[in-house]
Amino acid sequence: MQRPENRCQQRAGLIVKRILKQLAYYCLSPILVRRGKGPGIHITFDDGPHPVNTPEILDILDRFECKATFFLIGGEAEKHMNLVREILARGHTVGFHSYSHLSNKKCSFREFRDDFGKLEKLERDLATEIRLYRPPYGDMTLRTLCWLALTRRKIIMWSLDSRDSFDEADDIVRTLDPGNIGSGEIILFHDDYDLTVQLLPSILERLHRRGLRSSAIANG
């Protein structure tokens, strides 16, 4: 049986770790963005580019004069480089969403570094630097967070999940009721779901009626 003093020491150690972790997150908060600055909102798309859905999304965004941010899977971007160039040419920004959708919490730091290192080739092919990063599943560790800070990346999370990868159409529409959306909101979509393409025009129309227009998140 564990001695009471040992249990107390363990609890104290856990409390200290939690405090240090919270302090680290607080100190690094300038690079960890959970909500954007107003006026307007920031629509983002994960897991693309998708060869069919992404071009349709780009046309919808043009129709409503919206700009968005696309967080690309490196492996998909390499297969559809012309589509990535089209995203940039239309005035949107792109960010990195890992090369293979690898969770930071389920891999070693070396695996994370190797995965992230493949971004350099993507940057060379596009002749542009990509400073924005969104971790798959929103998973972060203190070590990866510190490394990203040292390499001057900006970590973009989200303040509102459309749940387009989970929910039915009616639930998504309710989640994105304009009455629930405030200025500066970062909204998470995925461009590899057909339902997203189907619902996006009506969602944007209702947002515009409330005076909420989307702008891209600055790359840097």
C-alpha cells in the first residue's frame, strides 16, 4: 500500500505540472489563436484540398465575396498543387494541417518533426512561406507548442465547430445560426465533405444578412 506522504507528494507534483503548463500556455498565447479579431468572421476549411469539393467551395466564396483560410493536408496538397495555387490566386490564405493528419499526442516528438518537415517542400513548390498551422484534432503537447513558438509559427484553433464531419444538415444549420455567431469567430469546416458544399451557400447568405462577412486569416 502506498504511504500517505507519497500520495501527497504525487498530488503536489501533479498540481505543479498543471500550473506550469497553464503558465506556458499563457506565455505562448500570442501565437495560439482561438478567436480572431473583428469586424467580421473567419471561415476555415480543414483536410483539403479536395479535387471536387474545393473548386466548388471557391466558387461559392467568390459568389458571396468571402475570403477563407484553407488548412491543407500536405499529402493532398502535393497531389493537387494547381488547386492550391488556385486557392492563393483567388485571395485566400493557406495553412498547414500536418502532412498525414498525425495527432501530436499520438506520436513521438521526432515523428512530429519529420511530419512537419515535409512542409518545406510544399513551401518551395508554392514559392511562399506558410506560417499558419492547425494541429490535427486540435491536439497539442507542451513540447510541440514550444517548438512551434521557436520556429515562429502561428497556431490557429477555432472558436466554433460546424461539426460538418459529424452532424446531420439540420444540426449543422442550428449550430451556425447567426444569432450564435459573434464578430471574430473562427469557424471550422472541412472541404472533403459533400454536405459542407451543399449547406455553405445558405449559411453564408444568412450570415451576410446579419452583416457577418468572412476574411482570411493573415499568413504571419
